[in-house]
Amino acid sequence: MTNASLYKSHLETMDRCLADALERAGAKGLALEGVLFHAGRAETYHVDDKEIPFESTPHFRRWVPLSGPEHVVLARPGRRPLVVRVNPRDYWYEAAPVAPSYWQESVQFAEVADFAEVAGVVGPLSGVAYVGNSPAAASELGIDVTLVEPEALMKPLDWHRAAKTAHEVALVEVAAQKAAEGHRVGRKAFEGGASEREIHYAYLQATGQLEHELPFETIIALDAKSATLHYHTKRGREAAPGKVFLLDAGASHEGYASDITRTWALPGVDPVFVELLEGVDELERALVAMVTPGRPYLEIHQEAHRRVAALLAKVGVSKASPEETLELGISRPFLPHGVGHHLGIQVHDIGGRQATPDGGLLPPPPEYPYLRNTRTLEPGHLVTIEPGIYFIPMLLEKLRESAAGARVDWALVDRLTPCGGIRIEDDVLCTPAGARDLTRPLIQGPRGA
Ligand SMILES: [Mn+2]
């Protein structure tokens, strides 16, 4: 299928989702004829004229791959979406014409020089809700404040974001190819003795992304720093070369993100750490295979803990049996984050803990408070699977003092702590036929393949 036909069929799905969301809002007493999606209004830092890097409203971005602030999409079921691009006449910044692209033939397109002209193009907006970051913009268009992101509308819209269309999957696949190239080059740089900062530059170059185009800040950690889950410091030559390397980084394509993590160890790293690394890579693939329709995502998280507990027992970090290691909660300080999340326009895509299309929260069980996805997988769901094992001094201290601490080999833990941590992450599509790993075919893991 061409990009244009994928997008056309994407819009058909969007139309159905919109109709469903309006019907659900109607059932709650909110009668709506359509929704105006606003790309959003750019903001500056406090008492500064420096702009905060702009990110489009995700719901806007799902309709049209147009970057920059102020544009709108007026969406009404059964009608062609009306896209109004706001392109200021301005000699400070470049105001380029929008390049011809696959999406334009499927929408009605208009261009204005100022947001104040949008109202004239879209016409009267009675019964139209506003989705975006600026109640002021809604008011400028004459939309009542009660119709700014009303919950009865937003919950079903958020819910429907989880199931990706073929068009969206294709965009994530391009984002994955860019990130995979960055990972290959990043690994080479690490093996050549590069510093965290140098690896970061190599990653940007290889992905062809500018810093602000990345879907999230790169996590580039050598040795013990790989145990800091969101390590953003980028040390220079004073902390290179390293022996263990964790790279958690993605790329963007037309507003869609990829999110990949690999961990690598050079020869000479503690063989038990290498065994853990290969073990995590192996168990990650087993968890990926669990991304099948009808399965509660929580089951994959629980299976991750079962397998991590077994691995800790196997290498001797835990002196208890695999079952006891799990029951005593010994795996938790070693894997203190959720096994993954929804992925799409947002790296942690919205709606992961929503109970039903109409709202309600499905919180994770108390022993796993950081799990971001508690939904049941459906075809089209795109999730990350990212188990890990970390030696985090702060959490290990607590474990050491607890009753379960007596069952841990602390001499071995102390020996492994300077190695840091391990995380292996792939982006996985749930299809009617089972899991489709979008990223593993592009970038191998530490066990190869
Ligand atoms: Mn992730």
C-alpha cells in the first residue's frame, strides 16, 4: 500500500473512532457535532522570551502530520477533515510553504497567516469541542469553556489511541529504522572507547535527528551509571572508556516514536554479569512472544518477575529457590520499573491505565506501582517490552536490611554493583496472529539474533 492509501484508510478509522467518541459523549449528555483539534500554542519560559520546545497536541498529530503550533483540524463524522495551517508572515523565522505530501489529497486544506483568521475559515463552531493546550485559543474561536477537552469526549479518544492503524505502524517502523542505525553506530563508538557524550553525538548523527527532534532524551550510560533508570548526565572523556554500556534511545518520524534499549558488555566484564545480560536478552524474547490479543498486559509484567527471579536464583544472586525468590519479593528491587508501556505519538502513550472507553482507572497492583499499562492487549496495540536487572545501591540497602535480605549473596551483589544494570527493550505490535517485534529484526541483542 502506498503512503496515500494507508493514510486514507487511517482517516476512515479516525472517523469511526470520532463517531464512537461523540456517541459516548452523547450518552453522557454532551451532544457534539464535531471536534476542533488544535496543534497547540507555543509557550515561553518564565520571564523569558525563549520558547519552550514545542510539541503538538497528540490528538491533533494523529489526524495530520503537520508540525508547529496553531494549526487546527476540524473533524466531523462522515466529512473530510478540514485542516487549517497557520503560517505567519514573518521575517524572523522561515515561513516555508508546506511541501506536497501524501496526506493532502485526503483532507480539505487551507492556509492563513494568523490564528485570528481561523474562525473565518472553519465557520460557526456550535456543538464543537476543543482539544488542545490553550483555553484562550478556544475562547478566541468562540468555543465555550465547558467544551474544552470535556472528559466525556477525551476518555474515548484516549482509549482509541492504543490501537494503531497500519499507517501509524508504518511511521513507527521508519522511526525504528532510524533508531536502529543509531544503536549500531552507538555500539561501535562504545567499543572504540568513546565517552557518553561522544556516543550521544554519534547517535544523533546516525539517526539524522537534532536534539529537539528526539522523542525523548537519550539514556547513554557506562558502567555503574547504567543502574540509574533515567540517567541523563553525559560524561566526557574523564569517564571513558567503559566496559558496560546501556543505550536507551529512540527516534521520531512524522510525530511517531520508537524506543529501543540495548545493553552491551566488553570482554573482561564479570562473567556472572554477562550471564545475567544474556539471561535478560533471552527472557525478553519470551515476554515479547506473549504480546497476543486478549492477554492482560499485567500478565507479561508478572511473568517478567517470575523469570527475573529464576535468573537471580540461577546465577546465585539469590540463594533461595526461583519460587521463593519471587514470593519473597527479591526480584522487585532488581526490576523496579514496569515491563513496558504503550508507544505511539507519545513515548509513554496515553490510556495505558484506563479501565473502559468511557473512563475509569485500572491501577496496577500495589506491589508494582510503576506499571504504566494495565490494559488487555488487542490487535493494533503497540507496546514496549523492556525487562531489566539493576544493581541500584539505594534499593539494595533496603533489601539488605529486610528479612528477605538473608537469602541474598551480598558478596556477589557487591562484586556486580560496579557493572550497573541491564535493560533490553523492543517495540512490539499485537496482531491477530500474535506478537510482531518491530525492532529486533533491525538490531540484535547481546546473544545475537
Ligand atoms: Mn521504553
